[in-house]
Amino acid sequence: MFSNTPIQSLVDAGIGYASMQTYVTVMVALVIVMTVLDMMHKKSAQYFFESTKKAEKNATKSVSKGSILVQTVVTDVVLSGEFHNQTRRLVHLLTMYGFIAFNATTAMMIFGENAADATLNTVWHTGALSLFIGSWWFWFVFKVDVAAEGNAWTNIEIKRDMFSLSLMATSTAALGWSLTGAGTGVWFIIVILATASLFGGVYWSKFAHMFFKPAAAFNKRVVHADGSNENLPEDIDLNSPATHERFPDIPQYMGKNPENMGLGIKREEPKHY
């Protein structure tokens, strides 16, 4: 399968690079437009702007945002450090890097007009396979509300699950297309429908969160580092006599050494996010 050249088969079938470039350009444009509409609808950009301005007023110390940006990129983006469940992190990394490799090589072959390149085709198939494993693994093991709330994996809600279903459909269709010899047959039509759903349905899916999450992670690191503490009251020492005097019910309900009450929610290994 890895030796196949699906995109080259389209060229051989008479579908020129110009047509493919137009399709990819339309998909990119849809992602941009839909993401902007999503931002306008949810007012996420406005929220981050107002939150940042408020945090700057409450900051108690100056911090290097450059170093925080590097930390965010390395820990939260590259390594997906937000996931404490290691299996969930692996699933996310497989899906994320598979998605990037699959789409990047598709664009490189189409706009570079070198669809027969063996290396790019190998990476294309590897990306599709990684995306396939990650997206299907997520659906059956970590799908939203399944592990957390006990709902069946067959419980589908279009807006909630559209992103996951589109990823599954795109990777499955791409591999099926290659395995059956590529060309312009049924599998190719499914690939077009799946990718159109994935990139054209951004407004109704969770696709846009891929752009918001890094910004949210960066903002969270900044407000913790500069002392603004997300505009919340300052943290207090639960063991401090002054705190006990200020809040006399702490010893009554939490004991005289609250920080050593036990593992709490950490007592149980995380089963979901």
C-alpha cells in the first residue's frame, strides 16, 4: 500500500494539478472563514482580549512572555502535556501528527506537482494510518461522554461528534482509496465527501478549537506567572494560623492540616481527559 501513489493516479486519470489546487484552496478558505465565524459567534477573541487586559491590570510582577510562549509550544502543543492520562495523550498525538502529516504531504504533492514522489507518498500513508488509529481509538475508548458519563459509543450527536466522525471518515477513505488502487472510483468520491465535511463543517464542529487551545494555554501560563491569577482572589495558605483566624471554619471542616488530607481526586487514576 505504501508504494501506491493515489494522487498521481488522479493525474493519470486526467484530473490536473490545477483542479486539485483549486479544491485544496477552497478547503483552506472554508477553514479560515468558518473559524472567523466561529470566533464571532462565540466571541472567543473578544474574551481573550478582555481577559488579557484585565489580567495586565492585576499583574503583580513582570514576566517574559517569550519564554512562556516557548513553554506553551513545547509542553502544551508539541507534547500535549495537558493530558495526564498517558493513553489519552498517545491517542491525541497519533491523531494530531497523523492529521498534520497527511494534510501537509497532500498539499506538498499537489502544489509541488510531484505526486509520484516516493518519500512524500510514504509520509502521506503513514499520516493517514496514524490518523486512522488515533481517531478510531478515541471514538471507541475516549469518545466524549462515554467513559465519563457511561453513554454508549453509538450515541451520536452531529455537532458534538462531527469533527471526530470526519477525521475517522477521512483517514478510512484515504487508506481504502489507496488499497483499492486509487483512481476516480467510489473510494475517491468518499474521500472528497469526507474532506469536504471535515474542512467545510468547521463552524458546526470542534475543528476551530485546535486554534483556540494553544492561545488559551498561553494565556493560562501568563496569568499564573504574572500573579494576576486569572482575576481570582489570591491563593491562601490553608495551614496558616492567620488563615484559620480569618476563616475559623477551615479547621472544623478540613482539619488543622488541610494540605495533608489525602489524595482526594488523585486517589483514582484518570479514566477520561
